[in-house]
Amino acid sequence: MSSPDYLGYCFGAAIWGAGLGGFMIKRNPVSLAIGTVFGSLAVLGAHSASESPDEPLLAAANSGVLAGVLIGKNLMDVRKGPVSLNGGVVIIMSMAMCARYSNNIYTGMSRPPTGVQK
């Protein structure tokens, strides 16, 4: 097993915390459901990425789908007012995590470096 994916674990906790906060502040059960499902999948994906860093498929898929869901949710709510700062930060974090895990898939994070070709 390689080193644990602490950033992925923190990302999952932040997603769950944002969903819990949305439920407690606005009494919105959809926020709690989205936070619980995607936060749990993010933690599971971080564990999977720690086990096999070359193929963090679950983590990449989870963060990509979460970004899409949140963008769609905020586009539907745009007529009620501007996107909240919390929603914007979570969308940006989700897109960044998706890009990070996708880069690991394409480049193979744990592969040994190859020599320079002449």
C-alpha cells in the first residue's frame, strides 16, 4: 500500500460537512443526502486511490459526477439568486479533485520514472 490519500479523505469530509451544514441551516434534506452519498463515495474513492494510485477510478468518477450535479443544481437555482460562495467553492474543489485523479489515471502516479531518451 502506498501513502494514504489525505487530500481525498479531507475532500470527502468537507463534502459531507457541507451537506450537513446545508441541512442544518436551510433544513434541506437534499443537501444532506447529496453530502452523505458523495462524501462517503469520496472517502471510499480516497481509500481506493491509496490502495492503487494508478487507477483511482472511483475517486475520479465521484468528483466529476459531484461537480456536474452541483453545477446543474446551481444552474436551476440561479433564478432564485446568485450561486452561494459555499456552492462555488465546492464546485471548484470537485473539478480540481477530478482533474487530479484523472491525471493520476493517465500518467500512472506510482510508476517509476523512465530514463531520458536520446
